Amino acid sequence: MVCCAHVPITNRTSEQRGALLQERAELEAWREQVRAKYEEVGYGAQIPDDLPRQLRVGQRVTARHPVTRQIHDGDVLTTAPKYYR
């Protein structure tokens, strides 16, 4: 087994990692804003054009598994404010 603990992280890798973490934080903040807007106007109500449309039960979707990263297709069975099943 090879240990890489002695290998320093280059500035470029550190900068890229920082940029990715910042983008993730911005994306999560945007998601929270969208969720808050949906709660404010109510699900199924008219929402502004700049927000994505909510998925409906029975709608066909293609999704990526968060752990295995495999692509699957299927139908939306249930909806909740933070996830779909």
C-alpha cells in the first residue's frame, strides 16, 4: 500500500477544491431560496418563470444515483419539499 501523506497539495488543486466548495455552497443556498419561495407561494400555485417547475407524481424522469453515480429512469412516486421518490 502506498501512502501519499508526504505529498504536498499544490496550489492549483487547493484553489480548485476551494472553488468547488464555494460553488456547492452557492448551489445549496440557491436551492434553499427556491424551496422557501415554493413554501411562500404554495406548491402547485403560479410561480415565477425563473424558478424550475416542480416534478409531478407519475412524471417520467431520469436520475443519477448519489452514491453509485449510475443513471436510472422511472416515475416519480411521491413528492416532498426536499426530495422525490
